[in-house]
Amino acid sequence: MKLARIEYQGDIHEAVLGCSGYTLQDGTSISGEEIRLLPPVAPGKILGVGWNFPAHIKEMADRTAAGDNVTEAPAEEVPSPILFFKPSSSLIGHGDDIVYPSDATRVEFEGELAVVIARETRRVTPNEAKLAVWGWTCANDVTERDMQQTDAQWWRAKGYETFAVAGPFIETETPSPEAWIRTTVNGQLRQKGQVRDMIRDPYTIISLISQAMTLYRGDLIMLGTPPGVGELHPGDEVEVEIDGIGYLKNWVTAEG
């Protein structure tokens, strides 16, 4: 089942996507031409996970060795996870513009699978975390790479407005471990990896986060990016597609 957040006649609704359009909770049917599609959730907090795909770790290590000024990849084969916040003010949805900040020098895409929390969750095991999932969505953890390297905290690199992209819907069916995560830029395939490639599965990550903080319904966790990250520029079209989940398309515009 695909769940959406839409704006219809000035009000925000949760709706179910069907073959003929959207159905509101009161049973009203609406066509896609009558609504504005919003990000699928309004999260209290957005978290991201770094270093969750081995091939991405190697990619960043290779970039460092080649003299690229990027955040140094961990040396461990199975590194400790890096968890970080993206502010809710950075969230946009399918079809919205990613704004290239006027003070940015290198903005990069990171296509990802994201999980949406269903209920208040605190100190759960990975097995218990399965009951905490509302659904899944496509995400793009847009990052200012030069600021990520220079700042002690990633508050700017990950937190610019429009840098948390999610949508278009919540898919309630769990993706297969064999599902592919793909990112294209201007129609060219740039990233490709499978859900099973994650070092830590989504339920382990939910469990880990829940040991430190309470997760609430609608909270969004981006689960890490496969290899192939690269630069975006104004005018680019970037699309994240995940088998069984959907696709998320956005355009890049210059600030101002």
C-alpha cells in the first residue's frame, strides 16, 4: 500500500494512492490533478547513517588517496556507524527543487532507502524494531562535501534547506533484500546497490538509535548510500529509484 500526504483545497490530508488517484480517510476520491504532493511525512526528526555500504567506504577511501578533499573513510572493515541529524526544515518531496546554496562549492547526491517510524519506540531490540516500522520511502541525503570536510559537525553540510529529500510515498510493504537502489543524474546511472549490501540492516539501526532517544511516529531515518556519489549542479535532474518502493525525482536550481 502506498500512503501519501497531499494538499487539497488548502488542507493537508493523508491519502492512499490507488489506480484512479487518491482516497482520503473519509472515502473521498481525488485525481492527481487536484492535489499538490507533499513529503510523505512531517517528521519531528530526521536521522542519517554514514558508512553503511562497504563499497561506498572504499569509494571514499579511493577518493582520499587520489587527493580529493573529502571526509576520510574509516580504516576498519566493519566501522562503527556514524549517525547524524538533518533538520526538519531541510525536508522537501518529490518534484520539489533542490536549491544549490549561494555559498556552496560542492554539492553531492546520496540516493538512499529510508524507513519511517510508526509509533513511540524506545530501547527496542532489532527484532522488536520490526514492529516500529510504518513504511519505507526513497530519499536523497544531499550533502555539501567541502563543508562536511571542514566543519567539526555536519550541521551545514547536511542541513541546508532542501537537502533532505524524501518521497513520493510511504510504501508499507518491506523491500526485498535483493531490491536495487539506483540514482541517476540527467538520465545517467550514477549509483547502484542492493538493500542486502548494508552493513547494518534497518532494524539494527532503529534499535541502535532507540537506545539513546525515543523515536516517534513519522520520524525518518535515511539508511546509508551505495557507491557512486557525485556532484550536482544547477539544471541537473536527479532521480532515486528503489525496486518495490518507487522513484523520487527532483531538479537542482541555484539559490536566488
